[in-house]
Amino acid sequence: MFNFLRKEPKSQPKYFPNISLYQQEISELLKHHPTPLFLIDQSIVNERFQSLKKFSIAYSFKTNYALAESSLVDRQSIIAEVVSEKEYLLAKKLRYKTIIYNGPYKSDTSLITAINDPHTFIHIDNLSQLKTFHHLDHSHHKKYGLRFNPQSTPSRFGFTDIEILDIASRFPPTQINALHIHLGSDIDQPDIYCDAVAKTNELITRLQHLNVQLDYVDFGGGFPSHGLPPFSKKNWHPQPIEKYLSKISQLETSKIILEPGRFLIDDATIFVTQVIDTKNTANRFQILCNASIDMLPLTNYRLQIVKAYHPDFSEYEFSENESIVYGATCQESDKLHQGFVARCQPGDYLIFFCTGAYNQSLGSNFIFTKPSTLVI
């Protein structure tokens, strides 16, 4: 899984928090909030929101619940995008003005609540869900969207264009008011969006002939962050966000909603852990930290960007030491990083960059308590 030939960048990319600007603030935080700890740079989150201001934004709760619960998200203007009853109830509790309810499974209880809430948009994912919706919507007044898969490869989610046209002919077409598309995660090729937009526009035209008038198209997310390539990607060329938005802007609809979870939070978040022991071996330098892979499960998704810092959070100079960063659990397989890290010492800190997407929400309480998340 790990590859020593893929080295971390020697200079810190501009997309991530500049630790030199936060040295004192982080040091003060750690006096009251011990490591391991997630820290969100609010200036990066705000900049990302601003870059999308021409669109309606639906924040994907599952990407990072801490951001959904924070004051960084304007709950009156940003839509909550949820995919389960648990998330739906959280969005209601947090008083988000508008909610998009996605997902392949919606409990009857939550679906009834959503049907009766004029501020909840429901997107249907499969035929069984559609039939349940119509059974529960006794007055047949609630409008809904259909998840559309515009890609040529089959998907377990949503409907093909033929299936959607069939639904529009068999069910009241005036209740269908939206299409929901989600092409996947970490999509770095703008042409993928271009092809999907063309197929969506074609479907919109065909739906109009069946008396279906769409209020909006929810084009999902998938925009990449700026971490190292996922292990599954042989080629990796993330583009400026404008490249993707220019393709999506060609949708023939009066309103476009985006769900940019990873783009908003991944780059903005760092993970801070402390070095508790080091060891020299014949092959490489071993570092033991007070975190675990259960806190950073996306270590299994891509190589991490890791830098070593002195206790005052001044950065170590980069060194060509082949190193393994071990977690503090009793598992031999608890490896958070295998690559090149400076020859640090106990009491120093390691910072993992680009950790905001899915680590916080997928992390577990195995052996240790899940880390807190704070805003800087």
C-alpha cells in the first residue's frame, strides 16, 4: 500500500494552513486541549465558500460533522445535505433553514417528516423509495427530485435516463421538480463534468416534453482537494475550481445547487499529534505518536502529507529519512504514515495536512476517544 518512491512536497502547498502564522495560537490551544486534535483554518473555509458564491451551496454533513455544527456555516443561507435519518434530525436540531434529503435509504418516520416540511427537498434514489414516498404522501402535493446517473458505467445509485423518463410517464410528472447528480469523489478531470452536463441537458429537454418542469439541478460534488493522489489514481491533475464550475455552468436550468463537502473542508483541516517515542532500526526511523489510524482512516485511501515540528511549532527542515509513523494502539498494523519525515524527538509534534474530509466522521472510539475538532 505504501510507496517510498512517492515523496511529500518539500515546500508546503499554498492550499493548506500556514503553521508559522498560527504557532502561538496552537500552543495556547494545546494548554487546554491536548493532542491528538483536528484544527480547522476558518480563513480557508471562508475563501472556499466565497469561490462558490454564484451557486447555491448544500454542505454535505457526512464529510465532516464538526463543520456542520460550527459557526463557520451560515445555516440560513447554506443548505444542509443529509443522507440518513440521523443526519436529517441533526440538521433540524441545528436549525438549518433548508435541507436536502438524499440517500438510498430513508426511514418511513423521517420521510413523513420531510414530506410535511416545506423547507426539505427530497431526492429519490430508487424505485422502492419512490413507491414508499407516494404511499406516504397522501395529499400528493410534495414535489421531489430524482437521482440521475449520467455516466455510461452502471451505478448502484439513482436512475438511468430511460428509467427517469419511464417514471415521468407512470407517476404524476408535475411532482418531479429536480434532478440530483453525484459523479463520485476526487474527480480531477473537467471533461467528466462536461459529459455529464451534456447528458443532463438532453434529459431535461426530453422531460419537458412530458410536462416535467425542473426548479433546479443538484449537481453534487466530487471536486478534489489538494492532498496526495488516492491510491486508486494512476494519474492525478487537480484543476482550479473554476475549471469545474465553468463546465457545470452550462446546465440548462434556472438554479444549480452544488454539494462541495471535500472541497470546503479537506484542505482547511490539519491533524496534530505528539511524538512520544522514536527508534532507529536498520532500515528506517520509527516514530510513535499518541494518535491511531482509527482517527485517520483515510490513511488507507491515500498517502498522507506529514511534517515534523518542534515544541514551539517551528518546522523541522525536510530530511530524506525513511520513516514509519506508528499509532499508539496495541496493533502492529497501526501505521499512520510511511514515507519521509524529519528526524524528530519525543515531545515534538507531527502535523498531518489535508485531513478534513471523512476522517472525523469515519473515525472510531477504538481504544482511544475520538479527537476533538477546534477552529483556528
